Amino acid sequence: MRLNRRHFLHTATAFSLLGGRAWAATETRFEDFVIRTVSDGKLVLPIDFLMPEGADQQQIASLLQEAGVSGETYDSPLNLTLMQRGEDLILFDAGSGPDFMPTAGRLPDALAAMGIAPDQITHVLFTHAHPDHIWGVLDDFDEPIFRNAQHLINRVERDFWLDPATMETIDPSRQTFVAGARRRIETLGDRLEVFEDGDEVLPGVTALMTPGHTPGHTSFDLAGQAFVIGDAVTTPHMGFHRPDLPSGSDQNPERGAETRVSMLTRLADSGVAVVGYHLPDGGIGKVVRDGDAFAFQSA
Ligand SMILES: [Zn+2]
């Protein structure tokens, strides 16, 4: 990593598009590419989303209190990774679109504030097919918004959402996730290609399955210099301090915890830059050791 800087784009365009809010985008330069995080807004989630059934509620409550998280809800930022290398503009995930939550779906405005039109995106790589990651792939007319992009998803992830058994077996509170993912995957049709775990999906971009959050959840290694973790860690307060604890946001909490522990161990050892979809301060930083556990150090 050669340079870290934070850009605050106080332009008239950014102000008018974002309702007067100053727009912050985080940018980090590497040897032959640049990554920026682009905000899709935020999710406002019920606090019990962090407390899966069977977990020690008291323990989680005290961890949250320690982190200063109180009240009935908590805010979760939404950071998409935009990788620019040569002519390629590679977007990791597609945001929430207009139908998921009123506080999310800002991606098109955020890109516009950076002077980027959806037509200019050359690739969309999905970490997984939850609403805040794939619903934004269609516009208000149900047409693919990134018209010129090649879309890519892990085969296991795609097949899970298309499997008729998924609707029958998933927790009823997540049935809209199934319907929403299926509709988008089907609408994308041939525009959506699949990759396998371990594939170099684009030159220097390697897909590595980090399952638990969803069955085919995938992280991406960018030329050994940066790691897009997606939702393998969704909460900075708990995910880094107690990665071994099950998270209510993971579909398979035990598997998610195993993935988190092994992934964070590797990332702390390697010291590469990480980008987390739901991490604070734009989501770019490093994983460092903190006693027996870890911490996120934003760039
Ligand atoms: Zn997410």
C-alpha cells in the first residue's frame, strides 16, 4: 500500500444528489489498481438480529454495551468496493436498490457524485445474494442497471437461492430474501456467470469461499494486496472481539464463526488491506491482533 487518503467531495453535485450531506469516499492505491468504497447508505436493524437463538444473550448484551451499542436498533453501514484497474471498473456487489429499506439504495447517487455512470461498470462480482448485496442490480423498470457489465457469482451461492427446497427450509423471516434473490438471478439470466471456489475470476482477482453467512458466501483476494471480506464479519463490536461467537446475521452461525476465526487469523498474519461491507469509516482498513482476539483498524 503506497498511499492512504480520504476524499471528501464537497461538490455541488454531491450535495444536491445526497440531500445536502457531505459525501465521503475512501480511496486506497495499490501497485496497479485503486480501490474506493462507495456507500449504499445504511441498514437500520433490530438489535436482536445480533443475538441468535441459543446464544448467551447476556454475554452478547454486555459486549454490545462495551462497544456503546444500545437501544432497540443499530445502524450498519453499506460499503461497496470499487476496483479500478486500467479500463476495468469492477464493482463488488450491487447494493440494495429502492425496495429493501428506505435508508439504503443510495449507490446510483453515490456513483454519480463520483462522476461514474452505471454503464461504465465493466464487472459486478457478488459476495453473496442477500438483499443489501444483490437487490440493487435491477433498476426501477426491472432492467439490469449495469448494462455493460459481466456479472459473476459463486456456483454454490447461485444454486442455493434457485433450489426450490430453500424456500421450504429457510427461516420464514428470510423467505423474502429467497424470492428477491431468485427474481434477480433469473432476470439477469445469461448475463450472470458462475465461478468455482478458488477460481481466478479476473486477472489477479481470486474467489475464496468464506461460508456460513450464506452457503456460498465468497471473499475476493485482490493480487495478494487487499481482501474483500464481504459479510464474513458483519459487526465490528462482536465479529473482531469474539469471532468465535455465533452471529444472528449468519444463516449457519456455527459455520460462520469457524470461517471468521480462520479468516481473521490469516488476515492479521498477512497484514493486507481489508474491505468490509458493513465495517465503519468506509470499511477499508486492517485486521490487527488485540489480546486473544482481533480488532479492525480503519485506514
Ligand atoms: Zn450484508
